[in-house]
Amino acid sequence: MKGSIFSSLVSITNGLHRDNRQEKDFKFLLSDFKLNPKANNAVFKVNFKKPLNAKKEYYQKVIFNETENTVASFVKEFPKNACIH
């Protein structure tokens, strides 16, 4: 696996505080935003606090999608005959 999950998540939000788009811009982005399905190999769930505005909600959903993609990609990293004991 290239890099760590933590560094991947940090890079997603790099510049969050510098994103000067207005609230209406984030509401527009959220109107077309599709969440990825939950990874079928996930064994835990990250509970986010309720976002206080559209900007935080947008980035929360971006992080969720990237996290689900990362967790789903773990299947490719492990051998087919690997099992949980």
C-alpha cells in the first residue's frame, strides 16, 4: 500500500482553511454529491460530529468517500486465501 491512511486523509483536506468559497457554493456541490457505498470489508465505522455548515459537511463527505475507497482497496492488498481467525 502506498503511504499511510493518515497521510492520505491529511492530503485530502490540505487547504480546507484556505478554501474561500461561499456557503452557497458548497450547498450547490452537496446537491450533486454522491456518497460511495460502504465497503463490504469494513469492520468499524467512523462517527463524525454533525457538521455545522455546508463547507464542513462537504469535506466530511469527501473524507468519507476517500476512506471507503481506501478500505475497499485493502482487498486487493491481501491474498485471496487470507482469513480472519
